[in-house]
Amino acid sequence: MSDNDRDDLKAIYHLRNAIAHCHVSIGRDYLLYRPARGAKVEQEIANTLGLKPVPDQANPTMMTMRLYRDAEYLHEFGRIQRLDEQCFKVIAAALGVPHGRIR
């Protein structure tokens, strides 16, 4: 696996976790996520996803996801697509598993 593959996997891991544990409200067009495992994990998430601090940032940190924005959605979709078409395809071939079976 390349460093890019590892970075994509980490990012998808954090995004999946955020989506699974976020706060959803009908009155908002975004999802709120509060990492529960402390400052070290918050910093790892921020570094992995390339998040920058904002003025008057909440304490503890609260993250918002706006996946309705085409650029953000397509960026994350591109990660998943790259992993599937490049990384997972090679791994499946090395294991002798048909790539379509792991999709």
C-alpha cells in the first residue's frame, strides 16, 4: 500500500466514525460531530482531514460536515473511488479474490 492509500484509509475511517456518531437535526443542513476520545484524537482527525482552526472555535472542539457541498462530497467520493479502483483491486488480485466480491 502506498502512503496515499494509507492516508485515504485514515480519512475514510475518521469520516465514517463522524457520520456514525454525529448529531443530526432537521433544522440544520449540516452534521455536528464531537470526538469523544480527547485532544490527541481531535488533533489526529484535524491533521488527517486537513482541518484548520476557525476564529472563536468551540471548546471542546465541534466539527461540522457539509457533504451537500459538491466540492467536499466529490473530494471524499474520490478517496473511496481511488481506494476501490487502485488499492483494493491490487490487493484482491494478490489474494486471488475477485475484485467484485469485495465491493
